Amino acid sequence: MLKIGHEVIRPGKRYGEPNVSIPIPEELETQGDNAGIPTNQREVDWYAREYPLETMNITERASRDWANTLRDQHVEMREIRKEHDKLNSNLIMATRQTAELEPSAQPSGKDITEAIKDKARELGFLEVGITQYDTRYEYASKRGFNRYQHAICLAYEQDFEPTQTIPSVDAEIVHSSTYRTQAAAALELANLIHSEGYHAQVIHSSDATGPIIAMHVAAGLGQMGACGYLLTPHAGNRQRLLMITTDANVTYDEPVDYGIHAFCQVCQVCVNRCPGRALMRDKIWWRGIEKNKLYFKRCRPVMARYLGCGICMKVCPVQKYGLKNVMEHYAATGQVLGKGTHDLEGYELEGKGYFGPGELPQFESDFFSSMPHGDASEWAFDQFKEKAKAAGGEITDEIMEDFKAQMERALALSTDNVAMMDQDSDYI
């Protein structure tokens, strides 16, 4: 039996359920003051100032459009995406309008932290915490979008059963529907804040101001896993994240050491099972944060071709069994619960077959190199050159008109940054 360093007390999984106690073995504790994630604040400040973040929906727009083209070849996936975009766009517009809404009452001046948390849990949010909105984790194209200084960080659970079928059509359906459900719930939570006399701006996951994991860690919701997602105690990485900013009178939460930062280095199941080999085994320092860096160029090609992939979510033991069970098992045995079993690690890729523990798919030689890179304008110019080359060097009126249309689209995309994709994984 390993020595327990501390215990984490968290609210039960459902609203009204008793608190749970999670034992954290001493050997998994994060040393020093970095309870949430080891951070060099000076480096974070410097990178934010000198090399501000930008969404990959702009910087890697070419690969995003390419991926959507491939997904659209799958009839069911195409229809799912079309339906989601149609329903989700209304929610995005509704959340944008919250920035302009005035409170429906006069502020009482009282601290409404508990009222916010109770309502959030009642609405179905799995986790909720509050911290300062951090402009250092803000896309350059989104500066000025957020109005308020306090960040209410929220996590909404994605249904268990369909998630275990990843990668699949059912998993993609629940993935998309969870974004919509949490956005509708967030609008209800904003109504509560307005009724207390304060402003509340709902920032939709598909309209994110930046990679919000750092603020969720600061608010005590969880810690970043080796997969690049936030891992929370009840559902691991099986949730979707969202944020509401406000000027309400609130109390900030603190980062929590769940032992995840060290546990993931022992576990490594998501690293070992990633079909694209896109997850780094060892942590590095990146923009002032110590983390397992995700290799985007090996992730998106798999996601584009295999129903959104998400295998790093499916094989996470915290997602499957919950952190309490995982930590109790580790403390008792020194082993990772489920590691090496088909129950946790097995998955099937359409057209490739089933892969159990220790088995990985093989891909064609151009599988990864065929993905385009760069923003929409770079991709437009590359296509222009290819068409001109195919025409024997002759630049026809048709080629020029097509190039002009694509460049106009690229300009429009750079000025209207609606993400239309999840911000739960930290590609930055």
C-alpha cells in the first residue's frame, strides 16, 4: 500500500450527491507551488506579449477545410456535421448577444459564488469553478471580445456509453450534442447572474477566445493529461468545456493537485494507443507550461479519416473508471487500473479492423504528408500554383477567377473567427 500524501474532497458526480474523497499517493504529488500544473509565469508573460496565440482555425485553415472535405465523403458524418452546424450556429449567436445584455435587477452586493455553483450543478454541469479571466491565453483575433474579468469555468459530461464506441458515428453524435446542451445550460446560468444584478457573457466553445484549459486548471476543475485534454475527477477527459465571464461579486477557487500531472507519466495508455503516434511520451516546457505536447500534424490526418478519432479519450482510465477508483487501485497495487486489458485499450478503426493492447494500425506512406498546411490564403496560393502547373504554365481566366474567390474567402475567414470546432484539446 502506497503512502497517501493528501486527499481531495469534491462534490459528488450529480447535484445533491454526497462529496467524494480521492486519495492521492505521496509519490504522485506535484512539488512546490504548482498545484494545478507546473508553470513559469515569466515565460507565459513573455510568450503572450511577443508571440500571442492564434486559433488554428486561422493558422491551419487549410488542413481544417481538407479534413471537412474528407469527412463529408462519409454520408452519415456529413449529415451529422450539417445538422450540428445548423443548430449550433443559433446558439453561437445567442451566446454572443449575452455580452450586450443588461442585468434584470439591481446588484445586492452579496457574494453569489454559491448561487452560481448550485445553479450550474442543477443545470447538469459536472464541474464548476471560478478564477480570473487570463488574457495571456487569448487569441490575437479575439482580443476585446470578452467584456468581464471573472471566469466561471464549466465542464459538461459527455454520455458514457456512446463514448466507449469511439471512433464511431454514435460517438460523433453525442460529441456534437454535448456542445449544444452545455451552451443552452450556460444561457440559463447567465439568466441567473442577470437576475442577481450582474453582467454575464457566455463564451461558446465554438467561439472560444483561446485555449481555456489553463483557466479551468486555475479554477480547480482538474489537471491537464498526457492527451492534451483537461482531466476532471469524475469523467477524466470525457467532458466538454465552456466559460462564462462576469462582473459579479464572486470568490475565486484555487488549483487542485489531483495527482494527474504525475499519474499520466506512469499510465501512458493514451500515448501508447494513439493510432497516429501524435502524443509525446515525455513532458516538455512549452510557452511557459510543462506538458505533454500534442503533435498536431499526426493527429488531424487520423481524425479526418476515422470518424473524429478520439481514441485518447476512450482509452483514458480516469474517463472509464473515475479518478477515485483509479487512485485507490494505484495506491493499493501500484498498477494502473485497466492498463493492458481489452476492456480499456481495445478499439476498432473502420476499414482497418480491431486493435487490442500492444497493437497499432499501419498507414500508407503518404497518409500524413498529404495533409495541407497553413492558412486559407497559403492554401489558395498552393492550389493556384498546382492548377497553373497542370495547365502547362498557362494562367487562364478561370484559374484567376477561382484564385480570386478563394482569396476573398480567406480574407473573410480571418475577420470572422467563428471556430466551429471544439476547444477542449490543447493544440497550442
